Amino acid sequence: MIDAKSEIQYILVTRLLTDMARAGFLTDEELAAAKHLAVEKYRPSTVWE
């Protein structure tokens, strides 16, 4: 079953993180770690890692 709230939260968080990395607030390593944490927290069903 898809949890729409978690899916939306995951999308918003990863977009925000990507924008932060583009702006220079996060390094590539920090971005990867943050995205990994987002997957663990929200567990979106559409993410296959």
C-alpha cells in the first residue's frame, strides 16, 4: 500500500536537498548521506536502492 503522505514528504525533502547542494550548502557526500537518511525515514515505495 502506498503511503501518499510519506511519498510527498520524500519528494519535497529530496528536492530541497538537491537545491541546497546546487546552491553550495551541501557537498556531494553530504547530499548522498542526507538522501539516504530521507529514504530511511520516509521509506517511499517508489525508491529502489
